[in-house]
Amino acid sequence: MRELDTIELFVDEENEYSGVEAISLVERPAIEENFVALNAHKVEFKTVSEDKRIVVGLALVPNKKIYRRSGEYEYNIIFSEDTVKKVAELYMKRQKNLNATVEHEQAVDGVSVIESWIVEDTKQDKSNLYNLNAVKGAWVVMMKVDNDEVWARVKNGEYLGLSIEGFFKDNVSDPQDTIEEDFSAQAEEYESLAKLFDMDDLMLSTYGYKLESYADYPEAAKNNAKRALKWAEENGWGSCGTSVGKQRARQLASGEALSRSTIARMASFKRHQQNKDVPYSEGCGGLMWDAWGGSAGVNWAISKLKEIDGN
């Protein structure tokens, strides 16, 4: 078995989107480190209520290989100690501490980072209070969870650790220099933007701002979604698609206006276009491609996203 390539990731300080955009509560953290819920910990903290609703864990560990897969290409990514420190500094400097998601899928309110630090001395560091076994240069964060639903899931053991999400650059060119890889990289960017927009929308709606939505997608996109829905009604979805994909088909078929984050997710579906010609009866590719509006819908989403952001 061949040894996997290792790709180092960096922060591009000239790119305002580069770095960590949010911290997610997840069941399986990529760095394989669980957090500690302080209400179950013996260390006493001053708090307004008996239930502190605080978790502490490692957000990023320097030089730790993290497995990734892009199509058929398997590899590891790592962050140097200098990069981890820079990531932590930019995260706080840009005031991203209110940005939180669950399972990298849904932005949530009522979850925030209240403390953030880099381990400088493993023997004397505060992280020892929580038995985190942090190495020098690790990024530790403490989060307050005021969201009742999220906290219930923490207590139930559904969320066991922390995972970062954001934009980074690497030290190599694309390992597979193909059109498909270009689509994949572009799609990942759109998906990351969708998460960013989700958090923007959540913040704006919290303060009572009316969110803009768009319904000027082509008739062909509606028809593609209707065709996929009709086939699914007659034959069932089988193992095809997620609840999000099925919802997207219903939205498009009914002509519903779409948010900026939804449009970004449509654009990110470009990564599946190599499967668009698979007949409905022979697999999920063509069915789900049409459920997301088909080529007409995906291409509209890419153009619309550029129009919205003035690019």
C-alpha cells in the first residue's frame, strides 16, 4: 500500500476569506480529539447558572496528519505550528467567534467561542485542567452553548468534538490536472461560500433584516426538477439523494424563491456533472442532477452567484 501524499495548508493573508470561518460541533472530529463539557467536569468555574453549558477542546493541532479524499485521490493535510498560530489570531481578529455550525451543515445561533489560546508550555497550560493532552502549538477553544437544542445533543453524546471550516491554500498544484478536478475545486469553494452565507443570513434575520431571495432561474430548471419528482413519485427515490436534494427539487418545481446560500449550494452541485447522463433507472446520477435543476439550474446558479456578489 502506497504512502499517502501529505499537503501542507497555509493562510493567504491577502484573501479576506482565507482562514477559519467557523467552528463546528461534530460527532467525529477530524483531529480525533474530543472536547470536555465543563458542567460534567470537577473544576469549578464562576457562572450565572448551575448548568454552565461550556465545552472546551482542540480546534487545530500542528503537524497532525488529517485524512482527506477528493474523488479517487486520497491524501493527508497538515498545518504547521506557525500556520495554526496565524489561523487562531486571524479568527479572533476578524471577530468570527460567533460563527458556529453543527456537523458542517447548518449554521446555528447561541454558540460562541469565549476563550481561545495557543499552547506554549504543555506542562503549565490551562488545557491540562481538562486532560486534553495538547501538544505545543495546539489551538484550544472554549465555547459557550446557549442554544437549547444544540446543548441537548452535546449532553446526549451526539457531538463529541470540534472541527474547523474555512479557506486555505496549499503548497502544491492540483494532483490531477483535469477539468473534473477544476470543477471539484470550484464546487468546494461554492459550498464553503454557502456556509458563510448561511451564517450571514442567520445573523441578519436575528436582527430583523429581510433577506433577499431570487426566483429568476430558467424554466428548464423547473422542468428538470419536475421530471425528477415525477419519476420519484412513480418509482421511489430508492437510495438516491438526501433530504436537501429532494427539498431542492420541490423548491425549483414550484418556482420558489431561493436564498443566496441555497444558490451557492446549487452552484456547488457542479461537482456531480460527470454523472448527469446516467439514466434514472440505472443509478442516482441523472435523477439527482435534474433534482437540482439540471445543467440549466446549476449554470444559472453559478452565474447568479457572480451577479449577486458583483464579480
